[in-house]
Amino acid sequence: MQKARGITDNVSLLRNELFIPSLLLKKLVHEARKLMKKTCTHQPDCLKLIQRIIDREATPEEEAAFLANKDQCLPCQEGFELEQSLRKAIKSNCSSKCPEALFARIKAKLFVVLILISILIPLFC
Amino acid sequence: MEIPTQSVSQPQAHAQALFEKEFMPHLDAMYNFALRLTNDEDDAQDLVQDTCMKAFRFIDSFEPGTYAKAWLFRILKNNFINDYRKKSRGPSKVEFEWVEQSFSGDEDQEPASHADLHAETVNEMLGDEITAAIQALPVDFRMIIILCDLEEFSYEEMARILDIPIGTVRSRLHRARAILKESLATYAKSKGYH
């Protein structure tokens, strides 16, 4: 299965591996976008499909069909890049680690519960 | 703290081993989910602790080999709705408060318009701005975005965690993202992002 890539990914690839200068790349991307379809007649459905692709819920056939058309349709290309960016932003900004004190408190509470059970059960059995 | 296994009975020792192996590795994710739901560190810690104690109490109903994280998240979500929802804190940033007010409540309704937001704008935004926009979402939408985008649960797992049909998972997620994009677009415009 071909991995879904946005223009941003391809631009990074060109910049990092082929050492194409950023300014030239920007111009190339700008020109490429000019050739793309400016409106999408199925935009609401495409957006739903884009989200299912990003959520790994689309079938391989759906994903392949979308990827085959994405590079010709500007709204789909931009929609795909936006959804990818949003997910990336959420992943990198909304993570917090459990405080060590909480971890220790849960273990201590569990310890007390287990001891109480081991004392009380023989009394009632 | 090591629990002296010789002092506890065989079933309890088994339950303890199961708890440590299957549940403890998910504490970070549980705490993060609790923090996003309550918007308060102390409430989040209490919620995780209560969830762990409940999970231990009902450990017999957990089937080893099934997805422990989804089981724990379901308990946490129920715990939050029953005990914490009323006192959870509001949005942390004033700029995003309008999101709560503008939400009509009909989650099956299609989003009204497409937000004028671009990937480059999102990439330029500061972490705090993204976090504030998420925190300002109505809690049901915030919940589904965290479960999907951060914890990467499948639609089916989310349906089980949230006790809703899979179709509602899809529509709620779609609407949550639309509101988030609208909110970020309005904010970006007001702050002069390109």
C-alpha cells in the first residue's frame, strides 16, 4: 500500500534528499498548484474520506482511489494536508505524563486494599 | 512499593499481577485523558485514582487478552460522567469561549461551512493555542478528538468506550473537527496569522 503523502511531505523530500533550494521549491509548488483543479464537486464526501484515511478506517481501495486523484485536485490536496497537520499538532501538544506521586499513591492504595482483603477474607470464610 | 505476595491469597496475587501487567502501563494515557476532560490537575489525579480502584474491584470482568486500555478508558469515561462532569473547569483561554456558545447541540447536523484554515497556519501556531482550542470544545467533542487523534483508538473501540453507535462516532468526530477548524480559523484571523 502506497503511503499517503501531502505536497508538504514531497517538498521536504526534495529539499532534504535532492538539496533543491527552498525558493525554487516554493516556485515549483506554486506552479504545480496552478495546474490543479480549483474546485471539488464532491468536497463534503472527500473530506469524510480524508478523515477516514487519516484514521486508518478507509479500505485499501478507497485509499488508492483517493491517492490517484489527490494530486489533480487542489481542495482535496489542501484538505488532506490540513487534516494531517491538525492531527500532528494535537499529538505533539496535548500529551501529559502521569505524575510520579500519583503512580506511587495508586500502588500504595492497592497495597492497603490487598492487605485488608487478606485479613478480612479468612474472618468470613 | 512491593506488595508481599505471601501475605495475600492466590486470587488476589493473580489480580495484582494482572493489574500491574495490563493496567499500569496505561497510566500516562489515562492521566492525560482525565486532564483533558476535567481541565484540572487535582481532579484528573482523583479521577485516575478512582478509575484504578474501580478497575481493580471489577478485575474479574476483564478478559485477559482483550484490549486493557479500551476497558480502562471506558471505566474512566463513565466515572467522569457520573462524578466529575458537573464540576469540570471551563475553557482555559477567553479567545475560544465562543465555541461553547456557538455549538447548537445537534451533532448529526452537517458543519455549516468550511473553515478558511490552511496546514501552514496550523504548523505556525503555538502549542498553547492548539491546546486552548481543544480545551474549549464541548466535552463530548473534546473526548472523541483525544480518543481518535491522540490515543488512536479505532472507530469500533471508540463506539464501545463511549457507548454510542459507530455511525455516531463518525458524525461526532467529523463535527468535532469542523468546530475545531472553525475555532482555529477565527483565532488565526484575529491574531493575524496568514
